[in-house]
Amino acid sequence: MSDKKQLSGWKKFLQSMTKAHDLGSEEEIMTDHDYDGIKELDNVLPPWWKYGFYITIAIGIFYYIQVFTNAEEYSQEKEYAAEVEKGKQEVEAYKAANPDLFKLDITLLTDEVSLAAGKANFDTYCVACHMADGGGGIGPNLTDDHWILGGDMENILKTLNEGGRAGKGMISWKNTFDNDQLQQLASYVISLNGTTAANPKAAEGDIIWSKQ
């Protein structure tokens, strides 16, 4: 008897949420519309659908108030900035915990294979600013002893990895080259020191360095 009452209550709940009519009772909601023998029932929208629609409207109003009239407490720009900052901190924490994964090898390479690999990337990516012979164009001359950001292996790797001076166009190449390629490229740049460029750009920078 208890199961029947529970089942009956559940059926009542479903009926209240759907307003569904029992099969065989279509005559009660039949309209006078007749389309080539096809008749129409006067069904109402299910209450569950209407409640969902009302809830959507309420959420929309709440969202509008939060975003457009309560910007001091809720701001998508602030939320984005906070997430970016959190991401940066997580990246730095990961780097600190795994230093060997991000440590650049600052050993100067002098073998022909490494220098040839460095030259290949230099000729592809660097000639537009530094010219094929390293004499400089938009970028500084790489053949003289003057270096703006340092001319030793460590500083050249740092410049390649992080980019040059702000607003000067030198981008970071760490997403283009792996550590070995950066080492080869830096070694090739150093090999240009002391060579004779066809049209060398005037010396720039206060840092003086000569290849030993």
C-alpha cells in the first residue's frame, strides 16, 4: 500500500511538471482546428520548461548587474589578469623546482657541424636585421667589439632567449629554437666577431668584448 502511495505521488509530481494528459483523454483538449483530417491538441508548455526559462532570465539579470553595475567587485578584466598572474607564478615555481630542464648550456661551440647549424638558422631568421655577414642593418653590427647587451656566450644566449631591448624589435626566440639550437646560434654569432663585413654599421653600445 505504501509503494502504491509513493508511486501515485511520483506520478502526480510528474504530471504537475509536464501537464501531460493520459492516453485516451485527447478529446478533452481537442481543438476545432482541422487540417486535411489532422486535428490539433491544445497542449500547454510543460511547467518544467517554463521554470527553466524563468531561471534563465533571473540568471541573466544577475549576470548583467554583476558585470555592468558591480564592476568594482566583479570584473572579467581583473579576473583574467589574476589568472594570468597566477599562471606566471606557477610557471616560475615549476622552473624553480626543475632548474635542470630550463638551464641553458653556455658552452661555446667551435666545431664545424655546430657552427654550420647555427649559420643555417642565422641565415633564415637573423639576416633581415643583422645582414648575412653580420654587419648590421636594423639590428646592430655583430662583427665589432661593441655589444649593447653583452657579447659573451651567457649574455647572447640570454638575449636570444628573452629578446632584446623593449621597442627595438628583437623578439624572444625561445619558442622557436630548443636549447641546443640556441647554443649553436649564439656560438655562430660569436664566430662573426672580428670578421670583415661588406658594409658594417657603426659601433653601438658601451660594452666592449673581444673573442679570445
